[in-house]
Amino acid sequence: MKGKSLISINDYSKEEQIAILDLAVHFESNPVQNILGSHVISTLFFEPSTRTRLSFESAVNRLGGNVIGFSDTSSTSVKKGESLKDTILTVSNYSDLIIMRNPVEGSARFASEVATVPIINAGDGANQHPTQTLLDLYTIRQTQKTLDNLDVAFVGDLKYGRTVHSLVIALCNYNTTFHLVSPVELKLPSAVKMHIKNKNLKYHQYTDMNDVLKKTDILYMTRIQKERFSDQLEYERVKNLYILKKKMLHEVKDNMKILHPLPRVNEIDIDVDDAPQAHYFQQALNGVYVRQALITSILGIK
């Protein structure tokens, strides 16, 4: 994987994905290693982020590397009208690897085509978020001891949720049964469902979250994303449709775990946080180990 960009989860084969997960186990047991030396990693965030940006930067810092970049375009030449191409070509001169989040779908693929160093897509609009997918796979395997033959329920914004799109595509490698819960307006896009159909896997669609709670191994909650709606009346109509409360968990499977890419708004009540099924904060921590594995693999260090 040395020198290989990660734009879509499909850029890495199933075997390469597993190799990243296996290496992440090594970093979980020993996250502080001075192995990046003089390598410089750029983090270019054209869109707000907390967990993704900070976990990438934590991953680099714990490995002794150097981070440059921005989290607010108002203080950059982008504010002056600089094109994405010019930004990427310039930053390529200063970096060994670029991590980029941009609100425009397809922007990460474009950046990888003009950059002279590898690009990691940290989210491009409502398209994909492949590093979140890798840490989700890691967390699922961590909690279930397997990735095969699981019932996985996705709840909330399945239309605009890039984390959902990437994870559904990745889980098609593992004989997953998909349970898709959303309002009609936010159903999983047909292009993503086509991956499920092409693998001859089963999927079921629901509008009521209660229909899936007893049958799922992984409950993947998502936020209804206000920033993706052009019609705010539509957002107001669907924003509170799915709220998970602790009392709803009394008959779930013993192995069931609740994941969420975060941030949450009110789709998971805080009373769920101390439930044994809650695993979303550990999931966020796993992002450091997985991103350490990915960075060192792309740089050819591990």
C-alpha cells in the first residue's frame, strides 16, 4: 500500500483493508512510537471536524511526525479565491502525505489526480469517508470477534450519510444482512444499494427503529445532518424521528453494540452512555490506531 491514496473504500481490496485492521491491533497495544521521523503530514480541512482531524493529528503526533495544515479556510489563500488544484499542488511541495476533507463530492478524487503525494479522503461531501469505515470495521471486529454473517442496522440519515455509504460497501465483503431504517426522504441511495444487490446479499428497509432492535448485532446510529439539507422545512420534519433511549434496549441480543460516527445531537439519549451496549466513544478512540496503521502503511514504514 506504499504510496497508495485512499479516496474510496473500494480503492483498497478486502485483503488490504484487513491488513490495516491487523496493523491497528499492534498500535492499540503500543500507540506511542517514534517512527515517523522527519515526515510531514498535511491536514487540509475545508469543512468543520473534531474527531477526524484530531484523531489524525493525534495519530501523527504519537508516532513522532510533524503536522501542518488548516481547519479554517478563512485564514488561507482559499479565502482569496485560490483553486483546489493550486492548493493541492502547493501543499504537495511541503508534505509527504495529505489528509483532506472538503464539502464537494468528488473533490478528494480530483485532489489525488493532481497531487504529487498520496491523498487520504477524510470526507468529501455526502460521498465517502473511508477512514471512518476502516475504524468502524475495526470496532465491529473488536466487539463481535468477526466481520462475517452479522446483522447490521443503519438508522437515520442514509441518503446523505457518507459514513453509511462507505461502510455498507465495505460490509458487502462479509455476507452481511442489512437493516436500513430511515424516513422515506432519507433512504439509502440506489447506487449504494446496488453494491448489496451485486453481492446477492439481503437488505430490509424500515421506517420504525423498533422493528430492528431485537435482531441486530450492530446498531449504527447516525445524525440527521442539517448542513446537507437545502430545504430547512424538510430537516425540521425529520430531525427527531429516531431517538434511542436506554429503556429500548431491554430485549436486545447479548452481543449487540451501538456505534455512531459522531457528533450526536439528540439521536442517542445520554442515558444510553452507561449501557453495556454503548461503544461509540471507544469507536472514536479506535480511529487513532486505525489511522496510525493507515499512515504508516502509505508511507511504507510498516
